[in-house]
Amino acid sequence: MRKIILLMHVSLDGFVAGPNGEMDWIRINDEMFEAVGGLTADADAALYGRVTYQMMDAYWPTAADKPNASKHDIEHGQWYNKVEKIVVSNSMKDTSRANTRFIGGDIVAEIEEIKQQPGGTILMIGSPSAYHGLAAGNLVDEYWLFVNPVLLGTGILLFKNIQSKVGLKLSETKAFSPGVIGLHYEKE
């Protein structure tokens, strides 16, 4: 069975964005990009909510082609262009983009079906609203959380719609130089 790995930045008080979707508090550096590169190497699909997909699709298809593209832009842009993109959306149904499919309605049943199909890891980057839908079905197998040293006090919570206790085991921790702690958890 395929695994879904959630990759998410989170504030120390559990928020993934400010009340209006602000993400200007997220700290990122090359060290963190390298850690994400290890995750993308094993993933042949990306899972996004509509908002995150639109943000990603506005940048990554041509990121590697820019004259001053960073190593991360080149590597992630090439990965983005080759992997299947699965987009959770009730409003978007079709796209001219290659390797992209939209799911809506009963996303728990649709994701369960996708996990049964042959393939590698499915990497869910950001997409808190889509994650909330998957959380209701306990469909995420691993969590890579980048805990940022900030308290937001309000905003979009990471963990909601959890229907029952989910046991996790800590697999790895990593401290990054901007004060961010990477936590890797797997379901027990």
C-alpha cells in the first residue's frame, strides 16, 4: 500500500498559517531544502489542496528554467514536472496540465483507492484544508513537521477533524540553523 507523508511548517502553538493564510513567519534555508529533497526522491505523486496547488503550479513548472535558478529550484522544479499531481478540490475539475488529476466529493474514499494502487510515496506538501479532510479518515501515514520558533495565537490549526486517537512514534528529529526543528513521526 502506498504511504502518504505530510510535509508541513507549523508554529510552536500549532498553526500552519495566520488568520488570513499568512505564511511570512516560516523560516526556510538550504539545509531544509536538502531534507525535503530526500522526501521527494521517494515520492512519485504530490497531493495538494486547491489553494496550494494553484500556488505551486504558478511557480514550479518553469522554476528550473529561470536564469538564476537555485539548486533547489532546479531539483524541485524537475520533480514537480514529472510526478503525478493529485488535487483535492470541489471547484476545479479539469486542467490542461500534464500529470494532474482532481478529486472531490468523498475524498476519503478516493484517497483510500489511490493508496491501494501501485506506486511510490505520495507527498502532501502544505494544504491544511485538504489535510483536515484526510485526517477525518486517518489517511496520513507519516508526518514531517517543521516547527518554527513563533507563536501565532490565531490562524489555521494543523490538527482538527481528528476522529480518534492516533498513536505516533518519533522516527527522527533534526535541528536546522534558523531555529526550526524537524520532527518525523510515523503511525504506530
